[in-house]
Amino acid sequence: MGGLYTESFLERLRAGAMALAGEWGLSGRTEVSLLTISENATFRADDPEREAPVILRVHRPGYHTRAEIESELAWIEALRAENVLPTPAPLPCRSGGHVAGFDLDGERRDVVAFAFMSGREPLPEEDLEEGFRELGEISARLHAHVRRWTRPAGFVRKTWDFDTTVGRRPHWGDWRAALGLREPGRKLLERATVELERRLAEIGTGPEVFGLIHADLRLANLLIDSGRIAVIDFDDCGFGWFLFDFAAAISFFETDPAIPGLQAAWLDGYRSVAELPVTAEMQMETFIMLRRLQLTAWIASHAETPTAQEMGAGFTDGTLAIAERFLSGRS
């Protein structure tokens, strides 16, 4: 494993998480093992004195403030309280609040804990249409909740507008640093970015189209168990376009021939719960392009992560193909 996430570094993260296990009532007999790495590192804590494991998420430094993390967990708790969707419960710390932390190389690593939830990640090669119909229903319930929910005082999350996604102040880096991107490709993506900005300005950011979203509803953040779909990892939730949640759901397989069917299923599921304008279908390609360009920037700026290493320069080639289709008006 190259880059930042060497075995020795991961062991230090694991040791830091283990040192905080008592904050969530875990005993000294607890075993902590790595589950996943994206930017955060997620660990599973198995305590023989408890019936179920606990999930520990060690945050990367410099991305979210403690107030932002507490705000994420406040939304999750509100969603659970109103039975909007299945999602794991955040676990409070014994010392108060939900966020503990440790220092590593002079940087604070915030740590939060969640109750364990069973299930498996769906795979792109499976027949996903029924699941995407249900995901559309889930997305509609999420967005309806946002429109009626009174956020607690001090609630703060990032905004995912044009500028902060792929424009002048991107949270995830500059797409121009994309792996393997050459001058003809850069010019193509510049044209696509100009067109994105124009289309998004037309859509606007009114409350009927823009609000608090999960922002990362990709397959890796879904758990299927006996027909139930649960949503995990609200780490990137923030203020963005509601239709972006579909674009995030097809992350990393946007060029798959199944996408038109998945889009139709998602829209059908959404409309079974809430209204969507007829123009929604026309806007979907805009958000698919926006998300793909955002992911292209993320891969470039997070080359040390396993996901970026797996995708490599081939992902940039796929982005160029999507941009050509986007600019030509083909669906």
C-alpha cells in the first residue's frame, strides 16, 4: 500500500483508536481491526463483553471542524428519530458529546463511533434497478425531511455548489491535476466546466432544488441485508443540489450501459414519494458530469488512497468520454 497509508501508519491510527475505546464503554479485551480506508480510516472494534461490534471512524485532519462533525451526527440522529431511513446510531462518549480524539504527528485526529449494522455493499455488476428504485424513495424522504427540519443552533456543514465542487474553491482539489490529463483533454474539460457553470446557474439554488444532501450515496455507502437498504457514512453531507444524490449513487461506474435504467428507476422511486419537475430528466446529465469531474479532482489530490490507486489514469479517460457526451447533448 503506497503513499500515506502504509501498514505502519495504519497501525498507529489503529492504536490511537484503541486508546479511546473506553470512551464508548469498550473493555480492555477489545480487538480493533481495519475495515476500510478512503480518506478517513474506519475500524471495527470487537469486545467479547458486548453482543455487537462498534464501528470507529478516525477522521482525516484539516477537513471537518468538530462543529461540522457534531452537525453531521445531529442530522443522523434526527433521521433516526423520525424513521426516515435505516442508518447506524452515533454513540455518545462517556466524557460528553460524540467526538473524542488523539494527536498523531502534531495533528488532532477526531474519532466518532457508530453502532454496528449488518449488510453488504451492492456491486455494479448486479441487477440494481429495484435497489435504485428504493434508493430514489430514500432520497426523496431525506430531502423531504430537510425541508421541514429545524436545524439545531450552531449547525454547520460544507456547501457543494459549483465553486466548491469543481470551480474556484474546490474542497477536493483541482481537476486540472487529473492523472494522465494532456492538453487536448484539458481543453475539453474546460469547455465542459464552462457549460456546467452555465447550466447550474440556470437551475439555481432555491430551496426547491438545493438543500442538505448526503452527497455521497455511492454503493460503498449502502448496506443490503434481507431486502433492507441502509445508508451509512454521512461524512460528506452538506448543502447541494438534491439531484446530485443520484449522480453520487453511480460514482465510479458512470459509463456502465445500465446507467439509463438505473436513472429511470431512481426517478420512478423518487416520484412515488415526492414531486419532481419534468425537467429533472434533462438535468441529470449535468449532475453526472459535475460529480464525475469532482471525483476526477479527488483522485488527483488523493493519489495515496487505495481507491485512487485502483482507478488511476484510466478514470481520467472515462471522464473525457463523459465530457464529450455531455457537450454533444447525447444522453
